[in-house]
Amino acid sequence: MNDVVNLLKSHKSVRKFKAVSVEEEKIKEIIECAQSASTSSYIQAYTIIRINNMEKRRSIANLSGNQKYIEECPLFLIFCADLNRLKIACEMNNKVFVEGYVETFILSTVDVTLAAQNALIAAESMGLGGVYIGGIRNNPDKISELLKLPTNVYPVFGMCLGYPDEDTGNKLRLPMEIVLKTDYYTSDDDVEMLKEYDEQIKNYYIKRTNGQRADTWTNQVGSLMSNPQRPHMKDFLKEQGFKMK
């Protein structure tokens, strides 16, 4: 097993950080790695915003569900899907920017996600740890106002980074047989495999919490997906220029 594979397979979310700043040279390397990610048709449709202002961090933490590690982490980044730059490129070349299509929304969202994952992997390779913050989509309009985001830009998620001050252990992933199919999609055996997986996850939580928690994966995602997920996002995205045509 090579070092890259070992690094990828050892990923875990980190929410508690040492009170040590991340070196500027490392931050530069992290962003350069983000920019080196694959991008659809070379559009590079994303902007990364580093939040240094602590008052702004506190506001973002509160708007994101009172996630205090946004305030406490040494480095906090917000990754935005950005079509505004492409609009500017069109205007520079006397072309009309055709906005509002689902495909361009997908392209920008995929682009920024690939860049963010590159950033996190690079950070982990330097001994840092981090966690994604999807909670910024709890109040995307207020977050956008704080960040002065123009039309055709939306905040996808945040990322806390820093030197880990905890060891949470690795969570078991789904069995490969569930996620890797050959030639066609099938879920015929998924129920039985999920039952086995549930037992593994339950044992993981029992061990991690000294018996205080014995949850299963299917119960977690069942509880999540049986409730509406941020129903405000559709109207917000339309207001930001993502009309979903």
C-alpha cells in the first residue's frame, strides 16, 4: 500500500484543534492543491473565501447551527460555486452569458467539491485535520450577505482546518459490494449487507461511547431522509441566479 492510498483510507473528521496557527506556506500549498483539481471544460467555477475576522466567524457559527469549532479552528474556508467569473469572461469577449441552466449549476457544484476535497487531502498530508461544514446552507441568504456574494455564486460548504487535538477513529464505510456494481445497477442483496453493516456500526458506537450510544447506519440516514432537507434552498438558488432551467 503506498502513502497516498494509506492517507486516503485513514481519513476522519476532526472538530477539535490545537491552538496553533496553520503556517501561511501550508495554506498556500493547500489552495494550490485545490486549484489543481479536475475541472469541467477548464471552467474552474469556484471561489474560496478565507474567514479571518472573528466577529464574522461567530456570526457564521451561529447561522450554521452553533457549530463552535468554526470559531475555534485555526483556519476556516468557505467554498463557493461561482458562475459570476464565467459571466465576466463572456462580457470580456462580447458574448452573452446564458444563465440559469441546471447543467451549469451541476458543473459549478462539482467543480467546487473536487477542489475542496483536494484541499482537505493536501491538508491531511501535512498533518492537519478538518471537517466539512454543510451547516452554512442553513441560512445561505444571510451567509451570502456576510460574504457579499454576487448573483450566480452560492456557498456550498465551509471547511475547518487545523492541527488535530483529538483522535475520533475511523468510521467504517459501506461494504464495497454495495457501492461497486458491475455492468448494471442492482440492490437485490443490499438489505442483508446493510443489516450486517448496521451491526458493525452499532458496535463501533458502543465502543466509542462506552455504551452510551448504540445507533445504526440505516436508522441514522432513515431519520435524516424522512424529514425535508433545507427546503429553502430551491428559492435561495433561484434568487442567486440558478434558475434550474
